[in-house]
Amino acid sequence: MKQVKWLFHPILMFIFSLTALMVSLFLYIYWYIEISSGLRSAVTRMNIEPEQVLAADTWVVILVLSILIGVIMLGILVIFVFSQKTMQLYRMQNNFINNFTHELKTPVTSLQLYLQTFSRYALSRSDQLKYIQYMLADVGRLTENINRILNLAKLETRSYMGELVVCDLVGLVKRFLEENKHLFENCTIHLTGAVSAPIYHRINEYLFGTLLLNLLTNAVKYNDAETPEVEIVVEPKNNKTFLRFRDNGIGFDKTEMKKIFGKFYQIGRSENMSAKGSGLGLHLVQQIARLHKGKVLAESPGRGRGSTFTLILPALA
């Protein structure tokens, strides 16, 4: 049964189709030339005018036929490429559904457990407050995941109506780190570079905060070090501002450098690593950067050697 499936593999069928077309074209030209040669011999022996039997535009017909077959081969190639991309997108979406379902189910299950505990037992006020904090944290996780999906949909359809305002980029990063330090208590974050003077850009503060949150969360999530470390370097250069996020995490291979910002793509799907998250964080980061007329680049020396994500924003005109 496996051998039969292997015979109908899309790549194998694509090769067979192209081979069949090329062989058909070759045989047609070969047989046409053979028949033409036979007709010429017969015309010569019978003393018949060649124009009465042999068309003068023989090679024009062959050329047109060759072009048509070339167009057909190109069409098959395009269909094949699109079908492969569709299959890849389907696999990525299936992987996303499985992982994102887990991301939603975990806090819901936790909330259900805490609510059952409240309904069955008489808890002291201190225990009630402790469980309420747990429940609020789970609600925050759910809200974050839902907002991530909604924001991504708005950004991709260009229907996001958030306003870009002129503000200090360095001050915004400092304020974000101060307001969210409880999220990164077990890691070390340093802000270095040109941080003494303000650097102004047109920024949507909410979306920029989402960008920072995703980059820093990824640096901590994909990290096997005892103490995750992130260095944020601010560097104005050539009418642009470079905001570099260097971490001591798991890193990635060069082959993944272009894939890492793809929708649903997760580094943890390969080798012996378990996938984490929904695979939308870095894709959302890139979309937010583009909304700000910028882009994000990723680089890493290799697995286990950390990574660097660089946000590049144009200078304020």
C-alpha cells in the first residue's frame, strides 16, 4: 500500500508529467521529420512539385507547437508550486490549531479547577485571594492570545485604525520594562547604547508594546539557560534607529532564518525540541514593524548560541 502511495507522490507525478510532455514533443518532431523525408523522396521519384505536397512553413508549425507545449509545462510548474505551498500552509495551520488549542485549553482548565474549588470548599480569605490571583493570570493569558489573533487579522487586512504619534522610543522602552518587570522576574534585561538622549519616532504605543512583549517573551521562552539574559541595544545610524535584542537562548540554524517570521512557524517543531506557543508571535512582530515603515531581522550563530533580533525604524522626517 505504501508503494502505491509513493507512486502517486506529487513530486513524482510532476516529474512524470514533464517527462511525458518532453518525450511527446521530441517524438512528434522526430516522426514529423521522418515523414517529411519520406514524402520528399516520394515527390522526387514521382516528379511532383514539392509545394503541392510539402508545406513551406513546416518549421513555423513546429516552433508554434514547441511554444505551446512550453506554456503547458510552465502552467504545470506553476500549479505544482502552488499546490506544494498549499499543502505546506495546510500542515502549518494544522500544527497551529493543535498548539493554539492547547494554549487556550490550559488556562480554561485551570480556571475550571479553581472555580470548582471555590464551590466545594470553604476557603479562608488568604486562600481565596491566592486563587483569585491565579485565575486573573489565566484570564490574562486568554486575553493575550485572543488579542494576538485579532490584532494580526487587523494588521494583515490593513484595517487597523490605531494612530501613530511622535514619542520618545527610548523612553517608551524604559517605561515598558518598568511596567512589565513582574513578567520577567526570573531573567536579566539590560538596556544599553544611545539611551541618554531621546530618540523620536512615529509610534503606536499599544502595538509597539505588543512588539516588545513578543520579542522579550520569545527570548525567555526559547531559552535553556539557568538565567535568561536579554540585552537591548539602541543604536541610531544613517537616518535609522536600530533596536537590537540579543539573548542567550537556544538560537536557530541559518536555514530557519527566512522561515522564522512565517505565520504558524515554530522552531520547536524540528529535531528533539517540543514546540512552544502558537507560532504567531514573530509574524505579528514583523507586521507591526511594517506598520511603522520598518522591519525586523533575525540572526543567530547557530543552535545553542543565542540569537539577535534587530528592529530597524526610519528616522523621523
